[in-house]
Amino acid sequence: MDARGEHAVLLQTKGIAAERMTVVVTHRLENARLADRVLVMDEGRVVEHGRCEDLLDAGGLFAELVALAQDR
């Protein structure tokens, strides 16, 4: 999906999700900033969970993956 299409889908999802529980699965870590809560999976197991900012500050797998994504 191109950037415009992805942006449109995320905006629609955000509007719909305002009053519902919504699960979004993404490999594009920048999208995780929209979530109230992030679950990080590794080899089929949840290894971290929390707010995006807290996970970044914790320096675990999520922070490592975000750093790698930004280092392209």
C-alpha cells in the first residue's frame, strides 16, 4: 500500500476505534505511536507491552527495532 492509502486507512481506523477496542497488527513501527497500548511479539510470544513512549524509554526489543527502522 502506498503512503497515501496507508494514511487514509489509519485515519479511518482511528475514527472508528475511538469508542471500541481495536487490534491493529503492523510491522511499520511508526504506526504504533497511534496506539494506546503496544504489544511486542517475538517468536510468537508477547515480550513487552505498554505505551509506545514507555517502551522506547525501556530500551528493550521495541526500542531496538524502532532504532533499526530509523537507521535506514
